Amino acid sequence: MLFSAVCAEAADKKVSLIINGKQNPVETQPFIRDGQVFVPVRFIAEELGAQVVWDDKNYSVLINKDQSERYLKGQNFSNSTDSGINNNLIKAVDLKDILDDDKDNDLADYREGHNGGDQLANDPLVVDLRKKEDYDTKHIPGAVWVATAENIAEAQNIQNLKSLLEKHVSNGGKNEIVVYCYTGNISGLVAGVLGVQELPVKNLMYGFDISWRGTKTAYSPIFAPMEDSNGQKHLGGG
């Protein structure tokens, strides 16, 4: 989304994003180019309670406020065979259920050092696209880190990702990748890029900070368990 700048500004000057009187930090920073201001439409629309869907068939961005409540509560999944964005999303609560079959709150506990009980067969390869230091501090149990979202499409990183998926499947895991970032915006773009690479991929709706960790405003965050790179467990919401 763009609109004309009222006055000429330097292209490298930081642009603030203020929605309903509140300044909002975003992953995709607004910028000025050729006298126009560019801002992230998905973030703004969702902050205002609208639904944003990518229509791959018609190559269109659909914004609909009337259906926003249904969308925000994760009820936008289609029963059709369309492989567009509606079928490439997974809710945090569903991913947690998959990773915690035995409901003991120890996710992916088939790993060494855990008590066992969860089934690997239905588990996707979960990939963290955030900064490495944030992954090391807290991440979804069992998630792996390859590169940040900005660099994941590099040839070597794509190959590493494919190798990790092959190893995951050979160990008995599901042939599927779930990617997540901080809010679900950037990882949604990454899911599209990886799909072009013929990788089976889904995007975690609203990402780690909103839907999983529950530390930002969201509709029904689940405050799910997390762990750091040393395997130490952390509770959601902190």
C-alpha cells in the first residue's frame, strides 16, 4: 500500500507507523521512495480488524473487513482443493496439539533426554525464521534454525532446508515444513517462496510473538511452552 508523500523526504529517514494514535513497531519498515510512502498493508489491515488473503489464482490481494472476526479466529480454512494461502496456514493451537500427542505439555518429547510419548509421524519440520539470538533464547520445542527470513531463499539455505526435511522424513516425520517468524507476516511471504521451490510448507498464523508466546495483542493466544538452545523449558507469556 502506498500514498503520496506530502513533502519530499530523504529516502533513508525512518518512517513511523501510527495506527489509531498508537505507534506500532513492524518487521517490514515503512520507507519513502520517489516521493511516495510505502507501508505494510497486511499489518495495517489486521491491526484495524480486517482480513487479508492472497488470491493466487487471480493474483490479487483481498482485504475484507466484514469477515475479519472469522479470519482472526482461524476459521478461514477452505474445504476446496485450492492450494492457496487459505490452505497453507496452521493455527498455534493445532500445531501444539500435533507436537504434544500425549498432552503432557512436553512437546516433541521423542527427542533424546525427554520422556517419550509423542508421535513423530504426524510432526512437521518446524523452522524458526527469526534472528538467531532470539531462537537461541526461546523457540518452539523441536524447531530448527537455518537462516533468517531475509536469507532463507539463498541457494545454500534452501539446500540445507531440503536436507533437514529429508532427514526428518527418514526418521519417520511428516513430509511438511511449518515456518514461523515474529508475527506471521514475513513467514507468510517465505512460505510462498519455499512453495515455488516445491517444498511442502505451511505458515504459523500470527507467528511466535502473537499466537504462540502470547506477549502481544492477539485473539486467544495459547501461551504455549518454549525452550532455549540448551533445552531449558520456558512458559509462554514471558
